[in-house]
Amino acid sequence: MKQITILIPAYNEEESLHHLYNRLLESTSDLSHYAFEFLFVNDGSQDATMEIIKDLRKKDEKVSYVDLSRNFGKETAMIAGFDYAKGDAVIILDADLQDPPELIPEMVKYWEQGYDDVYAKRRSRRGETIMKKATAGLFYKLLKRMSQVPIQENTGDFRLLDRRCVEAIRQIRETQRYTKGMFSWVGYHKKEILFDRDPRISGETKWNYGKLFDLAIEGVTSFTTAPLRFSSLMGITVSFFAFLYMIWIIFKTIAFGESVAGYPSLMSVILFIGGIQLIVLGIIGEYLGRVFNETKNRPLYFIHEYNEERVMNFNGQK
Ligand code: UDP
Ligand code: MG
């Protein structure tokens, strides 16, 4: 019998877990020819999330869990889940029920037809502010234009991955992860399905604009070097005009003699070029910081406990 793992990263989700568990049971009941594993990755929750998961485990052998040693963020929680998932397919699902489990049978249907990555695209984003929708739209537009790999717009992590996609992503051990880009990057046979994203069932989103901005920078810097190219172009353009201006000054001095005036123009040129230099340095710094972080080659996460012994090395690889 083939096995399907439902991977659920959970951070302070005590209010939705029981509800989630019931809806998972309901929506997988028609797929009795598969063995299911509900794998919860507790991402250092401070509330009763872990206790609830353990209670569920006592009642139901299908439930398993990995308890991370602290809050590492969803991207890292997901790779921990990939490392521990046993299924021939893995379905990533948010714990707050924004991703309806009722879509699971449809995903499985396409998996049976041979697709490796069945991703759910949002037809609408209910319960999200206009500001969030607008910034998300702008970000996707920019990223798509800059990066070489096609990145699916309005698509979250809610998807079914075949074992071979999971194994591919497990080999990407970057510390600063932009998993959504990795799904595209690894390739394989993809299928899109549409759904309406529900508002959170309870609690609040863990993403604030600061964190979203971080993730956006992650997305750009880990999948494209376009900003570096942009800074070279900007440097060339500015030095071209600076050169023209220099010629003009030399010509003017020879023709009309030297005058003491010129403080405003001098100041504006210095400030303008200084500004450009700072921007360019900042961009280089962003990339250099990433090089620094990756060369440290640290393990991605540590485990506090899990329900079952599995032999892993420090990088979580079997
Ligand atoms: N999550 C996590 N670690 C974190 C933040 C979030 O594992 O540090 C989980 C969270 O429990 C949820 C999923 O990631 O299952 C999505 O989080 P959230 O609902 O806050 O994001 P949004 O739906 O607003 O994008
Ligand atoms: Mg959510």
C-alpha cells in the first residue's frame, strides 16, 4: 500500500489543531487505499500545540511529529518535515486551515495520473488586506521578471509532491531558504489546480511586513543575481554622465576661465554619486551576507524530540 504524508508545520496553533485533525480525517476517508501519515512539525510553539499533537498521537497512530528545538520559521520547519516524512507523496498543508484539506483527493487524483508536483493556486485571497494583496502582486511581478526559473504566482506551499521532488528538495541544504522558488527550480511534471483561500480559522498570521520583506529579499537574492547586474548598469550610466560633465567643465574652464562659483553643482554631484555608491554597496552586501551564511555550513535545525527513532546525521539526511 502506498503512503501519503500530510506535512503540517505548526507554530502556536493550539486553537485550530483539533479542527484540522477532524477535517483531515474527513477528507482522507475516501482514500482508504492509501496509508496516511499526519506529520506535525512543531516549530517551537510556546502554547499547548505540542501537548495537543501528543494527545492526538496517543489516540491515532497515523499522527506523528517532529518537535524542533526552537522556532526556526516555516521554511526550515518544512525541510525538517521533508527529512522525516515517510510517504511516497508529501502534501504540505498549513495548520490554520487556510489550505482546505478537501482538495487532497483532487491532488491525489493528479498524482495517480503521473504528476510530481500538484500545486494549488489561489483564485482569491479571502480575509487578507488590500495592502497585502497589492504588495504580494507587486513582489511576484518583480521576481518573475528578474529570475530565470518560472515562479508560480499566487501559489503558496500548499501542494502535493512526489517522493522524487521531496528527495530533490532535501538535497538543497541552504540555510536561508526560499522553498517556493525551490519547487520551481527542481522541475518535474507540474499540475496547477485552483482554489479559494479561506481566512485563518483562529489566531493571527505569523507574518508581519518585516518578515515578508525578509522573505522577499530571500526570494530575490537566492534565485537571481539581477540586482548585481542592475548596480553595474547603474554604475556605468552614472559614470557616463559624470564623464560628459567633466568634459563640459574642462571645456568651460579653458574657454571662460576659472570661477569660484560651482559649489552647488559640486555638492550635488558628490551627494548623488555617494548615494549610488551606497546603494550598490548595500546590494553587494546582501549577497556577501548570504555567501557568509552559507559558508558556515551549519545544520538547518535541531530536534527536541520525535515520536519515532530515525537515523539521521546532523544535516538531517538519512
Ligand atoms: N509557521 C511555522 N513557523 C513560523 C511561522 C508559521 O511553522 O515561524 C506555520 C504556521 O503554523 C502555519 C503556516 O506556517 O501552519 C503558515 O503560517 P501563517 O498562517 O502565519 O502564514 P500565512 O497563512 O499568513 O501566510
Ligand atoms: Mg495562514
